[in-house]
Amino acid sequence: MKLLCFPYAGGTSEIFLRWGKNIEGLQVIPLDPPGRGRRLAEPLSKSMDEMVEDIKKQIAAEIDPNEAYAVYGHSMGAILAYEVLHSLLDAGFPMPVHAFLSGKNAPHYKMRNTIHQFDDAKLIKEVAKMGGIEAQFFENPTLAKIYLPILRNDITIIETYRCKKKERRLLPIDISYFFSKDDTLIDFSYVKQWADYIEGSFRIYYFMGGHFFMLEHKEEIIGIIQQTLLENQDIIPY
């Protein structure tokens, strides 16, 4: 089964390529929005809607409507996955057999942060606090020139994002959510409310670590994904 992976803010397909392209029973398909990774030469998306349309086209080209697939998104990737699935549903495209999410409150949560408005030095400092990337990374002028605009662009999109829940039906999917109590960017009361966005089941798996705990617990997360999809291997997509 194919697992489509949605990156966090500033992230690229590289993080998921480290999982291996073919884990037993699973083909990992990382998705790169424009302007990063394998698509570095392309202009960045200016809005969530632009990013959604781009990813939607990638999925339509990658997934046969008759084949089962699953999705995983962390942080910005969780919201991106949610928005893409609604867009696919509206277009009559089959839903995944399962969605795996982490690192993000339910879509209606309005972020109060405005770090996308910070100057470069302060933005780097705030991002470094979250983990996942060291501030020293940006001391290299070449790397800073490439990655800082990507990071600022993604943070702007996610901090200004507003959900359109009232205008939509529930997604006909099941969700497994990976939660870390040490993640200071997440509020458990909002995490549980992801269940209000779907018709299917909602399960939470608990971990230790900060916002990027999924990097430390890669093997455990892959194991849960494999086991969950093994249980669903005979399910026909919605």
C-alpha cells in the first residue's frame, strides 16, 4: 500500500525518504510542495489553497482511483492533509483507508503566534526552540538564503490559515493521532477534537519528546502505521 507523506513547515521529502521507499507492505511516497526539495527551482505557494491544488494534482497522478492508500502529515502537514482530502472528496476521488496525523491541533484552532512577522534572527531563534533544526544551520549564508524563505513562507501560510469546517461535511476516514505530552505547541483538548471532523474512528498514540518527537520515534511510528494498515488491508477505499 502507498503511504503519502505531507511535510511540516520548512520540511521536504528528504525526511520521509529516510524511512525507506519500500518498508514491508508499504511504499512511502513523500510529497513536496513547490519551492523545496526536488522542486526547489519552482515558486513557493502563496497560500494554503495554492499548496492544496498542487498536492492534489500530485496525488491524482500518483494514485489510481481503484487502489488503496493512506496518508501521514505532521504539523503543517496535518492541516495540509486535511485540506487536500476535502478537495479530493469534493472532486469525487476515493478517500484513504487511514490517515495518520501528529503535531497539530484540530483545524479550527486559531494560532495566536505571529512569528512569520519576526525579523530573520528572531524567527530563527523561535524555530530553533521547537527543535528539528539547529540555529547554527542558518549560519551558513548559502543554506540560509535557500531555506529561510521556505520556512517563513510556510509559517506565514499556517499561522494565517483559517478552517472552513461549517461549510463542509465530515471526512469519511479513520484517524490515528500521534501525540506527545511534551509538545508545547499542542493542546490536548484540541487534539481530541480532530474526532469531530471525521465519520470514522479516532485513536491516539502517546509518545515522549518535543514538537519533532516523530524524528526520535521513527521506528515506533512506522510500526504502528504498518500494523494499522495490515488490519485494513482488505478494506476498499471510501
